[in-house]
Amino acid sequence: MSRWEPGTADRLRLAALELFVERGYDATTVDDIVEQVGVTQRTFFRHFADKEEVLFDEDASMQQVLLDGAQTYLRRHGPRNGLAAARAATAALARSFEAERERHRARRQVLADVPALQGRQLVKQERWGEALRDTLAQNGVPPVDASVAVAVAVAALQLAYSEWLTANRSRRLHSLLMAADARLDSVLTPARAERDVSRTGRNR
């Protein structure tokens, strides 16, 4: 098989995930992965810096999907509603995940078994949040509003993503995300109303 064959990186990712789930991450070597696919180590390292990178090499492209979703909203609607822009970003990311549920399930299983990988996952999530906050702020959303908007939108995405990984095939991530957004709104709205009532009382 030619190392330049289209789809080699995807096949390496799939083979690696299957082996990580079957044998464990630490017990799987690069040699095991390339043997499964039928390519050489040189081909593997053409696509990935190391074994860990198989699980994280798409981070930059996923982050770009998130930021593009926010920028598209802001171009159309302006910066008046930072939360809506942040939610547009997470919705775009959710839609990009839909066809890959089994791969996301396998990846979650692998991460759950390896603390060092969990640390890198948390760093990635923080980096995405910072990039989204910066995008909102650079497009006119007040910085504090941007921080709150990202925190709320990301919390909803995390809730929906966890449910999606255990849901049946008929449950779509985007629908679960909208439901999570609504649940958070139902929690936050009464709290805001109580604060408004309290402020009114103090001002009398």
C-alpha cells in the first residue's frame, strides 16, 4: 500500500482506536498500529508526531469549526448577544461531530483509562474556551460578557456530549445540545429574576 494513498491518516486513527480499546493505550505500540493498517512506521510518522497525537491531531481543525461558527453569527447579527454567538459556535462543533459517534465513544473510553491523556484533554478544552472568548471580544462582545457566554455555552455542550455518547443512534448531538441550552436557561432565568427583585428592594 502506498503511503500517499488518500485516507491513510483516517485508517491509522481508526486502527489505533480499535487497538487502544482492545489492548489498552499503554500496551499498544506504533508497530502494532502500522501492522494493523499495512503501512510502515515512516508512513505513521508522516501523519502523526507520536502515538498520543493520534487522539489529538484534529484539535486545531475542530477549534476552527468552533471559531468559524461564532464568526458567522457575529457577521450576521453583530455583538449584541454574546451568548447566542457562543451557542452558534458550539452548535457548529456539535454538527461536525454527528457522523463520528462511535469514534468519539472509543476515544472517550481510551481517555478515561489514561490520566495523562485526560490532562491533555482538559488543556485542549481550556484552549478552545480561551480562543472562543478572544473571538467574541475581538468582535465587540464585552470581555466579561464573552467569558460568561463561553462558560454557559461550553457547559451545555459538555452536558449534551456526555449524553450523546450513551444515547441511542436516534438521538442527535445538536438536538441534545439545544435541550441542554434550554435546561441551563431554565436554571439561570429564575436566579436572574431573584437578583433583580433583590436589587429593586434595596433601591426602594
